[in-house]
Amino acid sequence: MTIIFALSISLGLLLAHSLPAASAENLLPASTVAVFTVPDAQRLRAAMGDMPLAHLWRDEAMKAFSEKFSAGLRQHILDPLQKEAGFQLDEYLDLAQGQITLAVTFTPADAKMPGVVAIVDSGNKADALAAKLKHLRQTLTDRRVPFKSRTVRGIDFLYLTAPRNEQLGMFVGRSDSLLIAANNEAALDAVLLAQSGGAGKRLADLPAFQRLRETQFRGALALGWVDFSTVLEKIQQVPNPFEREKENPNAAPRVTPDQVLTALGLKGLRTVSFSYKQDGGDWAEMRLDVPAKNRRGLFKMFAPELADTTPPPFVGTETTSYMRWRINGRTLWSQLVETALDIAPQVDGVIKLGESAAQTKDPKFRFKESLFDTLGTDVIRLQLAPRGETVEAQLSPPSVYFIESQKPNATLAAINTLLSVAGLVPEMRDADGKKIYTHKLPGLRGAREQVLHLTTNGGYLVVATDLATLEALLRGAEDPARKPLRDLPGLNEAVAKVGGYRTGWLGVENDKATAQSLLEFLRKNPTFLDKLPVQASLKFTLLDRAGKGLPLDWLDFKLLPAFEKVEKYFSLTAYSVSADEEGIRLRIFSPTPAALKK
């Protein structure tokens, strides 16, 4: 975080300086179970201002759109909200000069309710913070909002209580440069004690947190950490309001929360951590501390196997989204059944009932043998640019799934059998010597009909949402003119940042292709919001005080520039999921576009 203690000399005038505020891990007690912190607000502001989208917003080509948008946003939304609240949001945001922290604690004094603490370091704007708090007191007095003055460790705090429950309250006050808010005195006292250098263990002393300080958290612009095992333990101590005192001996066995948590594998999860950095681009990481020996349920089911995730040659640069997941289909089925049976043993009867229904169409059908035992260890998903200029086309871009199978025709037959149980009879057609089965799935709750096209190609079952896309993809699989996705500029470097091509689960988002498709659609359809369903339209979601839809003429998409003028601000994003003996990691990296590199 920023250290605010520098001496500044301007025109011979010596300005006063203040002592540096402690970091979040040294202010929060060891009883902290969750924390989110921005170590240095000024550093984060600078980083956000240097992001590609920030450069895009300031580009001269965007000026007409961005100025009209900003003016409308302020006139119709921000100004009315700030007038109602009685303060200017920008003035308060500008007070944050150092850390911004939000944390949850469980101290012995927090028996009835966990402690919640918010800390904002105003740095050299401590005097401005003091003036704001003085103004807050006056505003509360003028509006006759009840509050009390409470002294904690010699510091005067405002104490605001809930209107109908005085047991629920919030301390708000200033200690040196820190704005501190807390929902109980124990949590507040712990922070003030640490700030004054008093004895006691801190968050920084916890081994589970220490392990991450010099690795995942080093240099982070924002980070978060949750002691999930402790949180889960506290949740399990809360009485179940739905639990009956006496059980009906004839009733079916009741599924208990503990049973569900164990089956899903959540009891094996120790901590969850998150970090965001800038290192040649935007880089984020999440770690699930769930050791392999304790892994079961969801974590064992979806942890990928270490295998090649390189985009196959038939995946071209026209692809807007690519994902490859190396998972064993047979293992997935066994884990799925095991987890379901641990939660509700009667699931076995449901599976047998489903098999019996399918056997009316195919007497030899078995879920395990007919479907899951045929699967391999590879799932590939592609998404391409929307086909068509309608709103529906934009909301449902074509997707194609390649599911590896040792017996693709048998897998296809099993799926057709299952769909036929629901009364879905496919249409069949030949395309370049391949049989394509089309299933029309009825939409739920009035939603429009969904269509799936199924076929096989090589060692894969292929499922697509758009027939033309599927046929083009199958015809172009060996087209020498096709530009493969793996040759996309910057892809190899981005993938290396997230662990390489053998993590077991890799995704690539072609941000440039996606942005081009979206921008062209908005320019050609500037009034598309008027064509959205009422429940999805911003016009009806954003209401003014009279309950009427806000005008959205400030969203003037006609003013957007041609994509060629702003394409330099878009690149790609790579992400991966990997598993090792210690846990599961999700990593995301979006490199700085070449045109913006300094």
C-alpha cells in the first residue's frame, strides 16, 4: 500500500507529514475469517486508468458517444441519487488514498453476530475526512436521525442503530487517517488495538494467510481471502429453524445439511483466495485450498486431468470463445452418482426408473454402459459470432461442442434414445456423407424453442445450436486457407501466463472478434433496446421517482465509431483451471494490446 509519510517542499514551505497506516493483515485480528482489501487505492486508480478500456473511452473516436453517455448518466441517475442521499459520491471516493478494506471476524465477543469492519485510509486527506464526519453529525442532527456518541479506546465514534432494533448498530469514526466502521465494539476494539501497536495476534500471523503473502498476494492491486472451514463451522452451529423435534417413523429419511455439505465436498475446502494484478496485462487468480486427499464431490468431479489443451487445427481465428476441458466421462458419472447417493439414497431408484423408460425405446439401454462408458477424456466448446442482425441472434450466438467418444455412433444413439423418451423425435438429414439429427426442444415458461443438431466427426460426438455453423465447420475442418486459433497473435504468451497448454482446462476469449461483432451490431441497430422484451429492457428496468421508465436517448449507439478506429484496444483473454495435490487454481490473463505497450 502507499506509505504516506513523505516530506514535501513547495516554494520553501515545509508541509506536515503523517505516519504510515498499517496494512490490512496487520490491523485485522487473527479471528478474521474473510477479508477483501485494496492495499493502495491510488495505485489501483492509476492501474484502472491505464487499462485498455479506459484508453478506449478517452479515444477521440469515442468522444461523441462517451460525452453524451456521461452527461446522461449523471443527469438521470447519479445526480438524483446524490441529491436524495445528501452528499457527493466523488468527494467521498476521493478521500481513499491508501487501503480500502472490508472484513468479517469471529471473536468470542461475536457470539451472537459476526463482526463486520470497514477501513478506509484517507492518508494526507485526514483533515478532509474529519470535516466530512463533522458534517455527517450535523446532517444527522438536522434530520433528527437518532445517534449516540460512544468512546472506544479514547476515540469518539458515532453509533447509529437500526430504526426498530437497537441491538443492531454501526460505529463510525476516525482514528488518525483511518475511517473505521464496525458493527460491534469487539471488532472495532481489535482494530484500534492493532493500530496502536498493542499485543495480540493478527491476520498476518495465521499460517494459512502467511502462505499466500509472498506468492499469490505479492504485488496485488486487490485481494481477498476466506477461511472457509471456520465459516462453515460457524454456519453449522446455527440452529436449523426447519428442524422438527419429532420425526414421523414412517416418513422418508430427511436429508441433513451436514449430509449435503459432506457429499458435495465442501467440508474438505479450507480456504479460498483471490488476487488481481497488472503484469503485462490484467492478471487474476483464485485458489481453492482443497487437498487431493480430502477432495470429493464437486471438487473431485470437476478437477481436470493434466493433458493437452491446445486448440485443434479445425478451430479457426473466427472463433470468439474456445474452451477445452480434459475430464474423464466415466469418472464423472461415477462421482456424480456417488455424490447424489450420499445426499439421497433414493436417487438409485430414480436412475433405474429413467433406465426403464429408455428401455421401452432400446431394451439394452443403460446409463453407464450405453452412454458414460463410451466417453473419452476431452470436451471442446466453440462459440462463434452471431449469425444475423436480430436481437435474438445476438443473445444466442452459435455454439458447437465436441465430446470425445470411444464409440461416437453409440454415444449419439444413446442420446437420441434419451430424448425420444421425452417425445422428441429428431429430423435426420445427410450433409457431406454425415447424418445430422435435429432435435427441437420446447422452451421453458414461454421461452422460444431451442434447437440442437447432433452428429459425429472423427472420434467426437458433435452438438451444435446452429445448423449452418455446424456444416461450415465440418466442411472447413481441413481447409488449408483456415487460420488456426493457435496462431492468434499473443495467444502463446497469454496461455503461458496461465500455466501453459497442459493444465487440463483452458479457455480463450477472442476479445477483438467479440468486440467487432458487438460494435457492428450496435451501429447497425441503434434502437435495439426498443425491441427487447419488456422484462429485459433497460427502459423499463431503470425507473424514475414517478415509476416511469427513464429516457435512454443518452445511449446513442449511432455515435459509436467504426471498429477499425478502435480495434487497437482489444486483444484476447486466456484462462485455465488446474489441480494439484494442494488444491485447484483458476487463472485469468488478458495481455495489454500490442499498440498500447510502452
